[in-house]
Amino acid sequence: MKIGFVSLGCPKNLVDSETMLGIIETYKMEITSDPAEAELIIVNTCGFIEAAKEESINTILQMAAYKKSGRCKYLIVTGCLVQRYAEDLFRELPEVDALVGTNVYEDIALVIQKVMAGERVLHLQKTPEFEAAKASAKAAAVRVMPRKLTTPSYLAYLKIAEGCDNRCSYCAIPFIRGPYVSKPYEQVLAEAKALVAGGVKELILVAQDTSRYGIDLYGSFKLAALLKDLNALPGLKWIRVLYLYPNSFTDELIEAFATLPKVCKYIDIPLQHASDRLLHAMHRFDKRVEVEALLAKLRQRIPGLVIRTTFIVGFPGETEADFAELLEFAAQQRFENAGVFKYSREENTEAATMPDQIAPEVMEERYQQLMAQQARISEELHQAEEGQTLEVVVEGFEEGEPNLARGRSYHEAPDIDGSVYIENAAGLKPGDFVQVQVAQGFTYEVVATLVK
């Protein structure tokens, strides 16, 4: 049985995909990158916002076409879109042989067995049948699920929690992924040790809210302690943390970022807006003055800090004055990296029923204006780096340019931020960590020369 796999969405979803691939490999099934050769295709979907839902549906239909044009006999769909719209998908997509929810993706091998036996499966929650089958496996004190990395060998994402309790008024994640559940501390450490033993040099910690890690299991925040233990792992080079929230950013966590040498001084902290009125409507926990105080403290206590954030434009009720305040805030703070999203009206969220929904053309205009401002800031900050020496991980080479490598410093997260282009780089290989000197800064990239 040859199995094709398509993974969509965020790094958290990618970890689920890699776990499913690892389980599949333990059953001696072959994984192919060519869907035309696959006898069974799995699509792990995203269902977060409208654009992601459209991409997921289009991908499902594209993969279903291989039932006619390729060797595909079975199509399985998993992930957030399934969890959110299972009944509709089961009814409207008869070409799909199984739908698997976000909480039971570890049952993928059993689902495959069922569809090969001729069943059409809708599997969204744990059942006695599936639990009994898993219980028959040999128990272990700390069970590390098999995992097949799809990232470069030197890089891996480590998911430390599932779900979310923040209940932002625009967000569907809590009713897709459920409440916040931290992964047990020993489990996280065991997974990290296994990844590092396999050659991973950069671990990227992810969860819907990494700063809350441990509060549900242990009654206190445990991310700082976890970073300290990860920092002690031999062979690990960088530890990067994504999706930190301002309301649970403790002094202990600030100290960890400031003092632990392997923890990248890179903070991803989604702020979403600067207007107190809109922050309240979004059910965010902080006011602008509190956010500004935290940002000042972070920059003062963590030398060399790079901050990434995200903003939403076009939230219901956003006035010209609100948007002007957001522009002023972003200009004042001069974030090294910032993403801008147009508000997506999601059913079953509180914001979807709010009055004063913003017209698409107004959203687009505000999006372009904030993006243009951030582009100017990014270019100025990159130009200010000229002459600095940075440590960079090599990711690959530009096609047809054996002397021009592409990489990242601690300033850039993979697939999110820009790149460092390294001249006179012949002989380097992906995964090498090298010293470079920045020669020229641009909007989203810098050009550097190798320090020999």
C-alpha cells in the first residue's frame, strides 16, 4: 500500500501530520510524495479562517480526482476542517472514505484498516473499540509517539499543548480544538530528547498559547522551567518559542529568554490591535498601556531582542480613529516582524454577530496601508544591521547559484519571516551554522558575506 499525504495549515497541524506519518510507517506502509502513485491519500486540513477553508476544500477535490486519473482507491480527510464541519463533509463529499477529527488522529492506522475493509468511517471522538485496540499495545511510562519529520533534518516543531481557553471573540479554535490541555512535562522532555538524538539542532515550541504551558496540569506556568531543561540538552543549538501571549508573560519567563544561551531572543507575541475599545470587544486581556509596559520591559531586559507580532484590521466596529491608533502604535513600536490579517467572519464566533461589520474594500485599504508602513520599518531595521555579524543556519542554495546560500539568523522563524542570503557560500550545506556579516538590508531579506 502506497500512501500519499498532504498537510495544510499551521506548524501545530504539521506535528499532527508527522505523527500520523510515523504511525503509518510502523505498519510497513510505503509513503510516496507523488499523489498519482498513491493508492490511499490523506489530507490533513485547516479550518481556521475562510481562506484556509477554501484551500482545504480545493485540495480535497484535487486529491479526489486521483481516484479517476491515478491509482488512488481511498481518500481520508483529517484535521480542523473535519472537526468543524464533519456532518456536512460526510454528506456532501461521497468520494471521501473517512473523516478523522483533531483529537483522534493517532487512530489513523485503524481508520486505514477500516476503509480498506470497505467501511466508510466518521471518527471524531474516542470510542471503546478504538481505545481497546490501542490499549492492547505495550504500555510505557512515557510514550513517545512515532514521528516522521517532514521539515529539514536539523529543524523540528515540538507541540507542548493542545486547544485554547482564551476565547477571543473572533476565533474558532476553542470549539475546533477544545480547551487548553498541556502535554505532561516528562512527555515533552522525552519527545525533545528523541528529536535531538535524531539530529535536530533547532526546536520550535508551539501551542495555541505557549506562555500558558503547565497552568492546567500543575497550577503554575512551567514554560520557563521547560526552557531551562531544554537548554541543557547536549547537541541542541537553538530553541525558538512561538505564540506567546502578553497576559501570561511572567518575570521568570523574561529571565529565561534573557539568560539561557540556546533560547533565541525572538518573541512571537500576537497583539491584534492597539485600540482599548477593540481589544475589549476582541476579549483580549490587556490594554494598550499594559502592552506598552511589557514591550518596554522585554526590550530593556533582553538585549538584542527581536519581536514579531500580528494585527487584525477590519474587526467589526473598527473606526478610522481606531485604525489610526493602530498605525501610530505600530510606527512607535517599530516591530522587527509583523503580520497583518484581514478580519475573517467565522460562524459560531461572537464577533460574527456583532454590528458594524467592515466592508471588504475598507479592510483591503487598511491592510495595504499597515503593510506598507511595516515594510518601510522592516527595511530601515535591516539597513541598520549592515556591518553586524550574525550566526545563521544554512537552509539551501538558490537555483543555479552554487555560491549563494539562503539561511536564517535567530531574527527569523522558518516559513514566517524573511531570509539571510549568504554570498561566497560554496561548500556549505543545509544545517550548517555559520558566521556572516550583513552587507545590505532590504525589506524582507538581508544579504551577507561568509565570515571565514
